[in-house]
Amino acid sequence: MPIDDPVKRKIAQHHLLFKSVCRRCGALNPLKATKCRRCHGKDLRLKKRDLRK
């Protein structure tokens, strides 16, 4: 179901798209994480996102 309200859309995008991904195991981590929560590796990248409107 599409979200029409711009405030709710921004909140949803933040919770779904703004994550860190571990390059070693692929686990999703918080954006401010410095280590992976699963394998404790330090090689994190930002989740790839396509912000369509």
C-alpha cells in the first residue's frame, strides 16, 4: 500500500533504508554501528537505496 503522507513516508524510509550492512555476513545493523552485531566484523557499508517518489 503506497504512503501518501510525506511525513509518514520519510519515517518509513528512515526505518527501512538507512541501515549498515556487514560485508562479511550480510547482517543489517544500525546506521551508527561500528561493528557487526552478528559476526563482530568492522567492515560495514551503507545499504544501497533507491529513493523513488
